Amino acid sequence: MCSLFLSVGVSGKVGQTRTSSNLCFSKNIFITELLNISLYRRINGVSLKGKRVSRVQKGYKFSVFAKVGKKHDYPWPDDLEPDIKSGPLPYLSYFKPLTEKPKPVTLGFEKPLVDLEKKIIEVRRMADETGLDFSDQISSLERKYQQALKDLYKHLTPIQRLSIARHPNRPTVLDHVLNITEKWVELHGDRAGYDDPAIVTGIGSVDGKSYMFIGHQKGRNTKENISRNFGMPTPHGYRKALRMMKYADHHGLPIITFIDTPGAFADLKSEELGQGEAIAYNLRAMFGFKVPIIAVVTGEGGSGGALAIGCANKLFMLENSAFYVASPEACAAILWKSSQAAPKAAEKLRITAEEHYKLGIADGIIPEPLGGAHTDPAWTSQQIKLAIKEAMEELGKMDTSELLHHRMMKFRSIGGIKEGEPAEPEKKRNMKQSDVDNASKLSGIESEIESLKKKILETKGSSDPITIEAIEKLKQDVDQEITNAFISMGLQEKLESLKMELSKASDNSTNQPLNTALKEKVEKLMQEFNSNLSQPGAYIELKQKLKRLNTVNNLLKKKEKSEQLKKDINQKFQAEVKAIMETLKNAEERIAKGEQLDENLLDEVEGAKEKLKKVLKSANLEIVGMGTRKRLTPVPDSEEKILMKVNKEIGKEIERAVNVAGLKEKIEELKEEIVKSSDPERVKKLETEIKDGIVSVMDLSTLQEKVENLRVEVAEMSDKGADNGRG
């Protein structure tokens, strides 16, 4: 409202005001009416509209001053246009055009291209100054520049794409909204006394259809970033977004959300005001809205702060945007204890639009101009508009139940759940597929260890080529696994630098021990490596291979020791032991034939035993005991029963696996193919598929436990038979 401010005062001869009063009238009061009042006739103690003017002394004059001013500048102007045909309502938004254009910012990987561009400009300037024709050479340089530009931006690393997504001049959400809407009005407040500037909401029309727009708003300069809190919302922002989404759901307006935030503002005050609760409430509520929801990641989408407005039917990502559960810097600080490993963390996190599209998280990738969206914001906004229109054509054909089901299925498919298919028991029990894989790997490793033990024990000499080859291969595998472990732990650089120091130390001082500093470095590195290796669930395969190699080395040492011992005994006591062993062998053969030994022969055997004890004691060997053992085999009936039990348990497990994996039809198909015997490759393929299907769902741990129990039963029977046969 426009108001008239009237000042009444008394001025002295020297311009000094003695007394004054301010009067305010509406604009319908005319100044002439005020002046017609007989002020001069009733100057002493005059009363004006209930305001008493003090007595004026002689020699002083009475003055009236008037000025016109606006009482309110925001949000409503004086001349409201009731029917605005196009454009935004600027008096409802703090978002005004910048007085100065933002300064160009060059990213680290763009510097070579910028230098090349400067050289081309310099060559063109020199050609203009000299007047010589270098147009062909300049055109060739420009073509090379364009090709280099294309090559650079087509092969960006994840961390480079993230730096583009964080570019200071990247267009903000309101830039895109104003570019794609014909009408736009910004709405404010969460109806609880707060209006978070980091979340912007409003209604806009695109091609005559109204939408509710909600998004994270970053600043275009330092001042705006501070006022917008760098695009990091507080709980008030998410409650404001929820209020607008409920409004849109009530009035049937499709919801368009723009995601561009490092994450929710995680200060103490926000946590006290319920940051987690506000995000969780939004997540739950968004799955119940009955209007189409489309989300567009325009910059970076960080953690729950992005997901709080991202539970949509369709999720699109700009080509150079990023979506992550934790920033690469935070991830590197947690896993590698240094933010310098952020590029490695960005690759492992798979944060780019292309990776999310492959995983089924993003439903489409919106292209950007070469160099990023900041090089041509209007063109980028039009690409966003096209993606929204195409998605609305698809979602607009769905009714309410289909929309809700579509939104639910999108997120269930991200979790790997397939509707209508039975979940595997292993997944139901512990939800870790890796445990099943590890169980099969461990069983395979154990069988490999057993076979390797057998080979080592059966081999007659240490020069068996098969055993040596297997051991060498195992050592190579362990070396490679250890190298990979050093790389994944981020210790590769330390290892390489330590190797260089060790090589220099060995060159400088031959046949001398290492100095204390190097020893401490080596010990520190190994402690760090062992600490990472000992974490539960980490590097399982490497641990198993190290265990296997340790077992092999122990067996080889025992074998060498036994061979050496046998050699020493043969060299020292060959004649004495030969006669003793001959006596014992003859006695054993006669017992085996069923002959009775006479007293002389028994005395001779006992004497041979005593002599053998003395010989072994002289070789510093401890005598545990001596006796005659009868060979007993398990009772045929018991052995047969145990084998039947094993086969029965295995058959049950295979039958269960076939039912769970749904392989009955494939088995019938395999039988038909075998009868036809027309296509051997088809038979082989079916066999492989059936085997893989059975192995993938078999409960190997339970089956292995049952087989072990049966093994124990067999061993106990054998021990009982052996105890009964000892003499």
C-alpha cells in the first residue's frame, strides 16, 4: 500500500526546530484541504485531527513537509497484474538476475585444452595484425582442438565427472525451471515458521500443463551459497518439500524434483530438530502419492539428502552428474585414511550416470553439451524438458494403482528382488550370497588341500614334476593375491618406495644387516598389512591360499625330515637293522599263514624287538610303543548302511535343489536330447546349466556337516576294531 507521510514542525530564526509531530494520512486526503485550515488564526494551542500542536513563540514560523513512500517492498507490489500471461512472478522469489557475470573457472584436467585455445586465439590475432592468410592452418588447429575436446569429455574418469557436477558456474535448479516453464510462481514456508532457502518449491506450467517443482538450490556466487547453505537442506526444507508434495497430490499436479546437494545439513541443530526423521518421513510418504513423480539429478546427489526427494517413478541423470551414498572424499577418508584416494574411491563407488543406468537405478541419461551444462544452460534445460515430457507420456497413461505399483517395483528391482520367483533359502537366512559362494570355495579348497597332501605323501622323491609344478603355481597365486591385497589396501606406493630403499641399502652395504630405520618401516608396513588382513570377512580367498601354502610347506618339511632320518638310520645301522627286520618279517609271515610260533621263535622275536629298541634309542629316537596289530575291516553290513545313508542324504539335497531352482523341465529336456542324440553341444550345454543351477542353490554347509558326522561314525567303528585287534 502507498502511504503519505506528513511532518509538521516549528522552525526558529536560525533554523532550529523546537517541537515537531509526524502525521500519516491515506492517499485520499488532499494537501489543499489541509492548507485551507485556519492554522494561522488558531496558531496558539491549535488541535489538528486529535493531535495537539504546542504553542509557538513569537518570531517562529510553522512549516509542513510531505513525502510519498512504500510501506512494503516484499512480497506484493503496488500494481498487481491479475492475469499474467507468461514469465515468473519476481516479487515472490529471491532469485534475481546477477549484476555481474560469473568468472570462468578452469578445472584441473581442462588446463591443456585452455592453453591450446589461447594459442589458437594468439595465432588468429597475429594473422589479423600481419594481414597474412593463415586460415587453413587456423582451421586445422581448430579441428584438432574440437577433436581433442570430444576425446577428453567422452573418456572422463568418475572423479572428473564429479568435478564438473560441482562446477561453480553449473546452472542451478531455478535456472532450469525458469528455462523450461512458461509461468512460474515460487512457494515458501513449511507452515511451522521456517522457510529453508536450500529447498525451492513452486508451481510452473510446461506446454500448458501445471507441475509442482521441488529442488535443491545452490548459490551462483559465494554470497548466495552462504545464504542457500551450499544446497544442504535442514529438516525445515524437507518438511517444506513434503507440504508441497501433499498439496500437489491433493490437486493432482505431477511432481518434478531436481536433485543437486552434497547431502543434508548434518549440524547439531539439524539433528536436534529431527533431520533423520524428516528424511525418513519423506521416503515413506513419497511411495504413497497418487500422482506421477519424476526426479532429475542435475549435479551431485548425496546420500539421504538426495533420496528424500528422489523416490520417483522415473529417475533421470544429467550426463556429468553423480549419485552416491557417501562422497568419494569421505569414503577415501574412511577406507584409506586419506582423502587423496578420492579418485580410487570414486571408481569403486560407481557414482556416474552411466554406472547407475547399467545398474537399473537411473532410467535415462540426459545429454550435456561438450564441456558441461554450464557451457550452454538453455540447451541443457531443453534436454531436461524433453525427458520430462517423454516420461509424462508414459506415466500419464497409468491409473493410480499402476503408478504406485510401478514406483514400488522400481525400487524392489534395485534390491535384486524378482516378483513371482521363490527366494533362495540361503538368501532368506542370512541375505548374503557371498557366504554361499565362500562355502563352495572353501569346500573346493579343502578338497584341493587333501589331494595335494596325498600327492606329497605318495610321491617317492621330492623331484616329482607334478608336485613341484602344483606348489610353484600355488606360490605364484599367493604372490599375485598378496600384490592385489596391497593395492586394494592402498599400500602399493609404500611398498614400492620401501623396495627402492631396500635395493639401495643392499647396493650400498653388501652382506651387512639392515639399519634400524628400515627395519622399523618394514615392521610397520607388515603390521598394517596384517591388521587389514585379519579383519573378519576380508580377503577370505587369500587367507585360504596362505593356509594351504603353510600346510604344504609343513608336509614338505616333515617329508624331508623323514627321508633324512631314514637315510641316516640306513647308513649307520644297515647291517644290524637288516637282520632284526628279517627275523620280525619271518615271524609275521608265519602268523599270517596261521602257524603257531614255538617258544624259541617267540624268544627270538622278543630279542629282536629289544635290539631294535636299542638301535632306535642310539639314534636319539623316542620309543612310543610296540605291538602287533591285526588288520580289521568294517563289517560289510555296517559299511553298506553308512554308504546308503550318505547316498540318501546327497540324493535328498539334490532333489531339493532341483525343486528350488526349477530344473525339472531342463532335466526332462536333457533326457529327450540324450535319447535323440542329435546335438551333443546342446546336451553338454544343458548338463552345464543343470549342474550350475544345482550347485548355486545346494545347502553345502548342511550336507558337509552330515557327511562329516558319517565320517566320524566310520572312524569310531574303525578305532573300535583297531582297539580290539591290538595285541
